[in-house]
Amino acid sequence: MWWLEPTVSRRVGKLFFGSLLPSAATPTTSKPSLLEDNLVRLARELAVDRRRHTLVIGQPGSGKSSLLKNITEDQIRPRPVIGIETDATNWSLDRNCNLLSIFDNEVFVDAPGFDTLSHPVKSYLDKFPWRSFSRYVFVLSGKIRDADEAVFTVLKSRGDAAQITVVRSKSDALTKAARDDVAADIATTLGIRKRELVLLSSRTGDGIEKLRARLFD
Ligand SMILES: Nc1nc2c(ncn2[C@@H]2O[C@H](COP(=O)(O)OP(=O)(O)OP(=O)(O)O)[C@@H](O)[C@H]2O)c(=O)[nH]1
Ligand SMILES: [Mg+2]
């Protein structure tokens, strides 16, 4: 089913980012970016790895790396890069950058945030090896953007073949009343049930046990 992937991603890309895609008249021979080369390398590395693969993916700065550090009690290796700058986790600069992280003999991929200049969502839609994962942790931290919906549509297209957990991080910044509104809004926009959503804070530890239970029990 590996061969289905480019078709799905192209269709979703067209749906949401039609204007970004080359038209039929435009030559499509532009050189792949370093990010795209790394995405192809990721596919190769996962193809020869028999362990369970979990992808942590979402907006830049949404707290993906912090979340991974916390749910593994800082035992994941290599240690995730956490930063105040966008693109703290960066696959666009180094052809040999680390792509896989290991915890408890499982593989986690701490993806760089999508929809930035150096990590355009179109490259993800076209080249990310979505089908190499049996689990996704989709992380939001604020407004849901078109790019989120485009990526989430690809994840959902896996159907029962993969488990999706949606995380709304930085819950420490939400009032009690806002938590319900935010959860309802995410559930409606993404078409999920509220119980599929984990409100989480890497600052206060809110939701960490819930996510751990979902991933490790
Ligand atoms: N208040 C609050 N800040 C958080 C939380 N999680 C992460 N942060 C902060 O948000 C910033 C980005 O965190 P990262 O974990 O690097 O985010 P990321 O999604 O991995 O970022 P990229 O790799 O750039 O996509 C850092 O300054 C973190 O300290 C949280 O739950 N609450
Ligand atoms: Mg990161």
C-alpha cells in the first residue's frame, strides 16, 4: 500500500494548497530541498526498522519535543531539541540530521513543525512517509490552520490502519471554561470525538498520564 501514498498526499495537497502546486504548464523538475531529501531518507530508515513507529507532528512551537521529553520522563534518545525559536527541530539544514528517536525499544519521530518557510507543508504532503507509522500524535497549540486540516486529512485517510491521538498542548494557558470550548472547537473542526483529544501541558503535567496511558499501556 506504500504506492498509494503519493496519490493521497497529492490529492490533499491539491484540495488545500492548489495555488501552491505547479500547474500543468510549469516544469516540475525543481531540485528537491534538503528537507525533502531528509524525508526520503526517513522513509528509507523506517522501511528497514521493524519496531513500532509513532509520529509526533504539528505546528511549529506547539510543544511536540517538550511533550516527547515529558511522556518519556526524559529517557528518549537523542534528547529532543526544545527551543523558543521557530524550527527548533530542524530537518532543513543538515543532510545527516538525526530523524529517529528511541524510547523503550520503540521509534518516535519528532517531526519539525510544518508550514514555515524552511518546512513548507507542501513538502510534507508530497514526501512524508505517512504510511510508515502505525500511530500519530497530532499536536495543536492554538488556532487550527488550513495546513493542520490538510495534514490531518492525510492521517485520517489511514482509517483503522493507524491510531491517531490529537493533543491540544499548552493547556496551562487555558481557563477552566475555555478548556471545554477549545475541546469542542477542535473536535468539530477535525471531525473527531472529544475523548480522542488530550489537553496537555508540559509545564503543569496536565494530560501527561492520559497520553502515556494511551501510548504505553
Ligand atoms: N506554556 C507552555 N509552554 C510550552 C509547553 N510545551 C512547550 N512549551 C514551550 O513552547 C516552546 C516550543 O516548545 P517545543 O517543544 O520546542 O515545540 P516544538 O513543537 O517541538 O517546536 P518545533 O520543533 O520548532 O516545531 C518552548 O519554549 C517550550 O518551553 C506547554 O505545555 N506550556
Ligand atoms: Mg521540536
